[in-house]
Amino acid sequence: MTIEISNESTSQVDTEAIVSVAAFTIAAMGLHPECDLEILLVNEDRMSELHVEWMDLPGPTDVLSFPMDELTPDSLEDGPGIIGDIVLCPEFAAAQAKSGLASELHLLTIHGILHCIGFDHLLPDEEKVMFALQEKILGDWQSTHK
């Protein structure tokens, strides 16, 4: 498994923990252990540019996901592939964090991976499933990484 992470933001974050939660999520979702993922942390200005370019929405957001190989949960037998790219904005995340920035970035990393593998939250039923799953994965990861 290759998880590349680059912090282009001005925020000091624990990139090792973000990679750890990403790897945990990939394993928990049954993806092939040799899948690739790219994580980029950016400032609010850059996130605003990406948000407009890719979603046609103004202003920054907390996370953007760009799926690549259309991997799905339990695709272990499909072999390795590229999960996609996740872009996180620590500045924006800090403003909405209830349990601290680190925990919020961990949750957003999980959220981004789930989007890359086909989960969404546009409909209430989808939101219920996706948000419950991300909370479970975060709780399971936190219980093993204290």
C-alpha cells in the first residue's frame, strides 16, 4: 500500500497519524492492501480554487475526494488499484472541529476515502449509512492508536 501525503498548508498536523487512519480505513473496507492513495493538505485559498474548479461551488470546504479506479468495498479480489486523491483543508476543518483539529482531520480522511469508494450522503439514507460507518472506523482506529 502506498499512501503519499503532502502538506502544502501552513498548519502543523500529524501527517503520520493521517496516513495511519487512511491505512486502517483501507483495510477496514476490504480494499486490496497494495492500493494507492494520495492525500494533500492545502490552505483555504487553494481549497477555494479547487472547490470552484471541480464542484462549481464558491469558497473553501473541508475535504474533496477524487476517485480514480472505481474501487468498491470488499474489492480485495480485484487486485491493487488507485483509490484516488483526497484534499484536506486544515484551516477550514479547525473552524468546525468539535474534538480538536487532529480528530477532525482523521474523520475527514475516512470521509474522503469513503467517497472515493462510492459512498455518498446526498440522500438521508445514504448519509445515515456513511456517517455511521465513518464514526465506527474512527472509533475503532482511535481505540488502537491512543
